[in-house]
Amino acid sequence: MAILESIRKRTTVLILIIGLALFAFVISGVFKSDGFGGGKVGSSVAEVNGEDISIEDFRSKVETASRSYPPSFTSMQLVNMVYDQEVRKAILNQQFQDLGIDVESDQIIEFVKTSGYAQIPDFQDENGIFNEEVFKNAIADWRANDPLRYDAWLQDEKAIIEAAKERMYFNLIKGGVGATLAEGKFDYKLANDKVDMQFVRIPYVSIPDSTIEVSKEQIQAYIDDHKALFEQNVARDIRFVFFEEKPSATDESNVKAEITALLDDTVEYSQGSDSYDTVPGFRTTKDMVAFLDRHSDTKFDTIYKAKNELPSSVADTLMAMGVGEIYGPYKDGDYYKLSKVMGKKPNGTVKASHILISWAGAERVSPTVTRTKEEAEAKAKELLAEAKKEDAVFTALARDNSDGPSAPRGGDLGYFQEGIMADAFNDFCFNNAVGTIGLVETQFGYHIIKVDDKQDIIQVATLARELEPSEETINAIFTDATKFEMASMDSEPENFGDIARESSFTVRPVNKIGEMDENLPGLGAQRSVVQWAFNEDTNVGDIRRFNVTNGYAVVQLTKKYKKGLMSTEDASVMALPEIRKEIKAERIIAANKGKALETIASDNNVSLSTASAVTIKSPTLPGAGREALVVGTAFALDQGQTSNLIEGETGVFMVKVTKKEAAPEVDNFTTYANSLRSSAAARVNGAVYNALKDKAEIEDNRGIFY
């Protein structure tokens, strides 16, 4: 009561404090936003050419998408998929609005005719043709009497309208895509004009990289000349030490001891009877099902198994054991196991092939089979005689003649146990020796059967205990992670790796993480780590411990990348090989200038090569790969003419044209022009959208919300 009275006396003070706290919260929100209205970032997941994509609508669509995709889709995969859809919709809708593209109600019906609704029998006439009047009446009825179905239709209508606008828009563009007969002729000649040549190649690898010195100024100059190649998005580099919660050697020994103790009988005191009882162990138990239910992490599998169905590491051992014999304990993956052979069936599984000859009216017969039963029997007997010949190839006979689904596999049915096949088929396979070929009749037709192989099968009872880290091990791992985190934070940032190595911990780097990435190599889906790395308050060198799947990760942010051109250090990995190639080309050309083809080959210890029937469309040279510039140069030469030194992709070349063959004359190039037109039209949808997206100003705020 005294406490309550004290609170009552201070009510005014408490209200004032709470009010000030709320006011501070609101004010801070105002100043952190883009304006006094709350700011665009606070309400939009993206902005496309000044148009907001509402976070509320976006979240609703992500939720809807989550119900349409399997659980294997992660939350970020759904977010990114919906984001791409919404950006696409915004960009295209802006185009539709600018061009005045819209869809009227009569046009909607035309598009409905090509949708799933047109296939619903309720909307079709007696001839199976879509009836738009019936469809319109149905929608009116839904609106009046079935609001849920009407709402579903409205959503479908939106999708149909969007699809219709897209089709109209892209069809307008495709209408302007064409190809002239001259273009068709040019394309034909690119593919069919041919050249034979001799060439010599001095590969760039003939000059060691170590002999080429490249300065920062040269790298920067290369970047400036090839800016498009060195554009980068915002990214982060991190490194981490993963402390995995996995069983220790002591944990494994304890599990092995526990499972070994269950092998033999034990004596336990029974308080109820005031006596000692003998409890059967794995070796002597009469009720294996109950024993494994009580003591094992896996149940008793009563199915007989062939060798290839057993764990590969112990399959040979188990197959060689007799009934009642026990193997183990042994480690199999994440388990320690004891295995006991409970039963054995010699030749319990058979591998067979067959040729099925069915007749019209047989069970599961293909509609294409029209022969009578008598005709089927005659053909089956004929094939049986053929299959029994010494030089017969059963698989070929099956592929060419069988009516069964196994025909493409040469009639191979694989291994099967008793009771799987039809009775007559089953009896023939299990009652005859390997290699026997015979004829049986079932409800499916006549079967010419070949017994390919037989194997023993066994029934195995396995007592299994999963290897899991003990509480002591988990505590020790947590302690190690915490100590490492504290030691790293108390030292200079660059000492992170040294501290890890002193304790024999492995440091793993992950470079160029994108803002919307989710999966990190070595850690899996760890969105929280990515968000921390991109947080404005996280600085290079900062360290943080994360609870991750099966353990902990101590993570350090090592680098930040800004959007724009790469620095010389970052670009050097890409730029150095190209710069070295240019320098090597200059040296090779300078050393071989003015030399003849044969002299170049001799002086550089390379062979003189030939290439035949090379085309512009397939500019590949034997031993050199794709060399478009070299081949293009050869086509510009006359027969018998030799080129200058050419800077190719893999080396410096010199070519001599030995033969030029023009493409055969064609009367009309319409086919080639049409092919070009179709190819260009097929690329319109993707190419146009990508161009619009590249040009658009897109502000991506996903990282703030997800």
C-alpha cells in the first residue's frame, strides 16, 4: 500500500516524464525523416521516376506471394521477387500513361477468351466455345450474391488488364521491328561465306606476368577508358569466425559407450517386486520393435533391403553376416549405430527386362495399339524366338518393339521384390535362373521376359543414437565465442585474424556483399548480418557476435564500397590482366614487325597452323578459340594475301588467306529476312524493359524494411 500511495503522489511527475519522452520520440522521427510529413523513405519501399511504391501495399503483396510459393522460398526471395514485379509494373505503367494505352471492357473480354476462364465449362456453349454473355451474367451474379468470388475476379481482372496493356505496348514496338532483304542477304553471307587460312599465333602466356610492371596511373587510365566495366554498387566486405555447435570427441565417446551398454542384458532393481530383473539387451531382445522404440532414435524398418540400399560403408559387411549376427557400434554420418541381421532371403530381389506386346482392350493399353489379342500373341512368339538367338540384342528388340513405358530403357525394369509385379510375371522372374528368357501373359499383354540378375536381401534392425553436442560442449563453444569476441574488440581491428589464429580458429572472408543479399558462404541465410554490415552506425573494423544456425559467428566489417567507379585497388584484379595483355601485345608486335609468316613461327618456337571453312558467324580457330578480329581481318584480305600482325584475344596473330569461297547463290532472301525479324521481335520484351529500367531513376529502400 505504501508503494501505491507513493506512486499516486508522483502521478503528475510521471505523466510529465512520459509526455516528454513521447515528444522526444516524435521530434527525433521528424528530424530523421525527409520532411515534417514523415518523409518518403518512411512509407515507400522504392521510388521509380518519382513514383512511390507503398510499403503497406508491398507487404501485402509479399504476404500474398508467400501463400503461393512453397516453404523452401525464403522471405528475402519473396521480397526480391515482388520488388522486381512492382518495379516492372511501375516502369511500364508510366509508359502506358505517357502513350495513352488503356484497355476497354470489350477488349478485356477478348483477352479473357485466351485466359483460364475460357476453359471453364460453365462459360462455354454446347460446342465448347467460350460464351461471353454467359460470362458477363456470371460476373453480375457474383457481384450480387457471391462477394468473395467477385473480389477474386476483380484481382484477376487487374492482372488481365495489365497483361493486355503489356501485349499492346510490346506489339506496337514489334510492329516497328523488321529486316530488309538486303539485311537477310548480309546475314546469309555472314553464315555461309567461308575462308581457309594459314596462321601463326604467339600466345600472350609466352611472356611471364612477372616481367610486366603496371603502375597505379596505368590502372586508373584503363579504368577511365573503360568506365562501364568498373561500375560498382554499394557493397560490403566482412570476415568471420564460425563457432559451430557440434559434438566434441568426448560427446562421441559418450554416445558410443551408451550404445555399447545397450548391447547386452542388464540387471535392474525393481522396487515394486523388491527384486532384481534381467532386462534384455539388443542382442537378446525378443521384441525388437519395442526395444528400438524405447532406446533408438530410429524405428525398426521391417523392409528387406538389397546391398545398394544399405549404407555404403557397411553394406558388404552386413550382406556377409548371418541371421542373428550383430555389427557395431559404428559411425554412420551423424549417428552411432548397432545393426543386427533379423532375416535373409537368398535371391530376394530380381532385375529383369521385358518386351510388352499388348492388344486393344488390354489394361492400361496405349490408344495407338490396335492389334487383336491373337495378333499380339503371334508377334510375341515371333519376338521370343528372335530374343533367344545367340546374337540377339534384347535391349534393341525392346526399344524397337515394346509397348511398355520401359521401351526407351531397353525394357529395363530395375530390381524388384516379390509381390510387386503381376502374378504370372512375378512367378516367372523368381522361379527361373538368371539369363532365362520366356513368355508370359498378364492383363497388360504378352511379356517376353529376360531375367537379368538376382540379389540376396536382408532385414536389418538398427539401434541408432544421434551425435549431438552436450550441454557442456555447448557452454564451452559459447565461452570460446565470447572470449574471442571480447579479445578482438579490446584489440586493434587489424588484429582480428592474428587473434583467431592464436586460438586455431578459422577466419573466413566474404567479399562484395550486396545490400539485399541473404545467403553468406559458410553461414547460410543470415539477413541480420547483412543488415548490420549496411547499417549507417556500423564502421569498418566493428565487430559483433551473432547467434546463427548451429552456433555463433563473430563478424568484422572490413570494407565499404560506394556506388560508382571502383578504386584502383579494387579494379586491379580485373584491369591488370587486360593491361598486361596490351603491353605484351606491344612487345610481341615490336619484336616481330616486318617478319614473314614462317620466320615468325620459327623465331618464336610456335607452329604454323591452318583453319578451314571459317565463317564470320563462327570465328573459331583450332587451338586458339574464338578470335573474331582475326577472322574478320582474314575476310578483308584477298586470296593469297597476308595480314599484318593482329592483336587477338589469346595472342598476336598473322594470317595468310589460302582460299575464299563465296556462299552459294540464293534466288530469294525472304526466309533469312523473316528469321532476323522473328529473332529481333523475340528480344523486344526483355530488351525494351531492360533499356527502360537502365534509364529509370530508381531509389531502392528495401534494406530499410527487410
